[in-house]
Amino acid sequence: MTASRLAWEDLPMAPDTSPARIRLIQPTAELHAAFLDSAFEFGTGHRDGYATDSITDDELRDPERFAAWVAQRVAYADETTVLPPDRVHDTLSWIVDDRDPTRILGSISLRHRLNDFLLAVGGHIGYGVRPSARRQGVATAALGLALDQAKGLGLQRVLITCNTENVPSYRTIERHGGVLEDVRETPDHGVIRRYWIDLAAD
């Protein structure tokens, strides 16, 4: 069985002994309250995979501004959308509990290609799982689904990075066949580990 097609019973068990059951959905303004509940569990500041760096917390709370941000993020997945020079097309997905799809467990972003910054630091895929949903196999399952999305885009291999101190994250990457290329110190993002996953060999 390939890593990107892990069966639910193969995932690490949650404290209640129920395996992680998740799916990825397209962002929707209808889940405004659920998104805020998930995002603000991190507190303020950067949230890996949530793509909220371009919007303030006050704007996130405003229903109209939130809806506009969601529409923009959905448009970024469309290759025909004209983007600012510093952006690449990317598919943002929310990770939801399959048994309670109104509960957002995290967020994951798949960049369709790499620019200089993403090649050096960010990679193709960024993801974050809300603190209360960690250690339940959510990240492992979500990354597997994002790798399937990457194959659907025709990508042959993907770069995934994480901070060298984030042991759970790099173990998740390694479970999916990530091969460490290097560990490098960056001016603004600390020391990161850079992994490649070969999709063509799957």
C-alpha cells in the first residue's frame, strides 16, 4: 500500500482509539465560524498552511471580508487567474472531520510550481493542524490526499519543508517517502529541513 493511500485503520490512533477520518474540502464562506474556531486555536500570528498572512485577524472576523478572501483563495487554484508577480497558483484545502464535516481540523496548501522563495524555503506543500487535533493521524492523512492532488496536477515530485525542531512534521513527511536533500539555515525562517517526494515512482 502506498503512503498516499493509507487506509484509515493504518493511521496512528487517537486518544479515544478512533482512527483519523478526514477529507479535504474547498474553502467556503459558509464555514466562517468553524474556520475562526480552527484558526484562532493557534492564537495570533502565522498559521502554517492556513494562507492567512495576507489578511488581518480583524478582517478574518468580518463576514464580508472573509468571503472575499475565500473567493480569492479559491481563484488562486485556477491556472487562468492572473496573479501578482510574487505569487504562484496554489490549491488551498481545509481538512475536515469526515464524521463532522463542519469541524475544520486544519488547512493545507498545494503550490502548483515553485518560485525562488518556495524552492529555497517554502516547498510545494504547507500544512497545519489545529492543536486539539494533533497526534491523531490527521497530518499524515491530509498530506497523503494532497500528494494525490499533486499527481492530479501532473507533478512528478514535490518539495516539502519544515523547521528542524518540528519533529512530528518531518516524521510525517518521511512516512510518505520524503528524502532529505539538505538542512539549511535561513535568515527569517530558522533552520529548515528540505525533503523531496518522488511521485512518479508511486
